[in-house]
Amino acid sequence: MKNFTRFVVLMFAILLTSGIAMAQNFVEVGTGTSTTNRIPFYGNYDYNWTSEILEQGAIGLENPVLITGIAYNVSNSPSNYARYSQKIYLNHTTLAQWPNANYEDPLNNGYDLVWEGDVVWNGSGWHTIMFDQPFLYNASQNLSVHYEDWNGSYGSGYPYFYYTSTSLHGKYKYQDNTFPTTSGYTSSYMTNVRLYYEELQPGYLSGTVTDGLTGLPVNGAKVSLGDTYIYTMPDGTYDFGEVQYGNHLVTVEKAGYATAAQNVFINSGATVTADFIITEATPAPVGVYAEVLPTDVVDISWGAPGTSYEIIYDDGSAENYAVWAQGGNMNALKFMPPGYPCEIVSGSVYVGDGTYPQGNDILQPFFMAIYDDNGQNGLPGTELVRIEVEPVGFGWVAFDFGDDAQTINDGEFYLAMIQG
């Protein structure tokens, strides 16, 4: 039989009640009327750990949310019963039942520490703990709630909690003197809880791309976020507008430059700026040739290194659009390369933002072609290649000639968009 220790609760201890979180949405998991003093902790021992599985179907949320707090329903009437150094961890799980009673070891098994602090259990009913760090719940998996009690002493008057009997959904271990990290007991205890949450709001992502050597803005750099991409304006800026909550890999590509990338976290409703500094790619020498001369001297020669580059005709705004009534008509733009030979490998064309022409779906396949400037008075003459392009979105549509890339050795060329 244990000797219970009476201790004084300091009046400035944090008092947690359900009133703290009433402004937020919550889901209630469990409706049982049985009671337990084992989960989330057992106050009759110095130290405890407990783990519970809350099934996705019982949680009932259809879309990802930020879980911001948890509430436990106390069945008895503890009087200012304090526990210090408490911790709550959350994790997604595919398990529907605990296969064993092993300690979850949250620090090494992917759990997020969402709250750490002291709790005062006073009276019956719902007692709410608002998290220090919200947890992004994906709404498609089950949720594991791991509770650790590092109080270091025991005392009478501890709370009992309502639970719903669910096979192998709970496990726990209590111990005196030191915190237990060994196997405990499995149980059917799944405490009735309320999960407080915030619906995710999109954030906003923008930034500037500059040249690492000159510090000047880089125009026409391709900035990608997942399958979505845009191009920088003449002042080097880009703006994705609304972006979903979470971690995103943002990459910047530009012909003649090394690709840059960074991971960007978009918080709910936050405005995030991600700037990039890109550096010119250093091309390797072409066709290195070494010849051993009779004097044991090696004569090394190589071709001048070369790299890709872009020719841009874009002032950053679309003042007008050209749309033909029938397919097969074309718009062409003349380009002059800075040197020869020039291989034309890819490009992009702006198809508008979808507002013109009204009442039509402009995201239809079209053709891109390369024409020699050998027509009358330097107009388009010989068609060198034609490829079909299928746009997947408005704005800039990229195309690649692939194996059909063309090389010109003099003069100028035309890129033509042929309406489908």
C-alpha cells in the first residue's frame, strides 16, 4: 500500500479549462461512459507514458487541418490536482491496433512534440490543453497520441477519464523513481477526447531572382513550384499568389545559369518571400585533343566552351492578343542570335491569362515552327521544323524541339505559333 503525499498547488499554476479554446472548431472522438485512471496518465506513480490510436473514421475530418489542442473529459472531481513536466506528441499511423506494448520512443520514431508544460486538473468535465506547436493532420491516416508524465512524484486525488472501449487502441506504462522506456500494457482504453483544429488557409509566395555576379535582376527565369511554373518579370520578380500550406521545393532555371533550389515553408495565411541568387554555369571545353610531340611535349587543344542562352522579347505585360478565326493561321517573331552556329532547342510562348477571347477555351493544341529568313525581303521562307504543343495552363507555355532541334550558321530565324 502506498503512502500518499499531500502537496500544495501554487495559485499561479496554469489552469486549463475548456473555455480557452471555444473559439476554435473541434471534433469529439469517443462517446463511452466507462472511466479509467490509466490513460492519459496514472497519478498514483511518479512517471508514466501512454499511447492511443484515434482512427481516421472516428475523427471524421475530410481535409487536412492544423490540430491546435486536445481536451480530456474528466469523470470525477479532482481539486487543483497538479502534474508538472507533461509532454504530448502526435504522429500519423497506419496501425488500427497496437501490435505490442512497446514504448513508442517518440524522439526516434517521427513524432512531433506539440506541447510541454504543467497541468492543473480541477473539477469534472472537459479540460483543454492548447498546443505550443500545431500539428498538420492529413485527414487520411489514423492519429497516434503519445502522452508522457515526467512529474517525478505521486499523489492522491488524481483524475479519472471517460473512455470508449476499443480493442488494443491504448497502451501504457507507469513506474516510480525513473521514467519507464520498457514495454507496458495494452488495453481497450481510448479516452474520449476533443481535437481542436484550424482549417488551412493558403499562403502567398513571391520573390526576386538576381545575377550572382552583377546583382542585377534576371528576366525570364523559370520558377517552379511542383508542377506549376511562372517566369520572372524584367525586374526579376515573380509572384505565385496563393500557395497551399506546407513545405514546397522551389527551383529556378535559366539558360546559361546553374539551377538553384530551396525548400520553402508556407504557413497558413502567411506571406512568404523567397529570393534567389543564380550564377552563370561554367561550360566545359569542347573536343579536347592531346598530341604527344617527339620532344616529349604534349600539345593540347580544345574547342571554345559553349553554353545555352535565351533571347527574350517580353516587356512583362500583355497589351494585346492576336486570335485567328480559323486554324492554320500563324504569328511569327524574328530572332537574331548573337553568334554562330546557333542551335535552336526550346522556347516558350505566352498564351494569355484566359480572359480573352471570352467564351472560348484557348487551351487547345497548337504548333510551333522554325522558319528560315530566306523568304522575300527577309520574311519567313523555308519551314525547318514543326512540333505540336499541348498547353496545360495559361501564361507561358514551354516547348522543346528535342531531337528536331535546328542549327543555323548565319542570318536570322523565325519562331511561329500556328493556331490549331
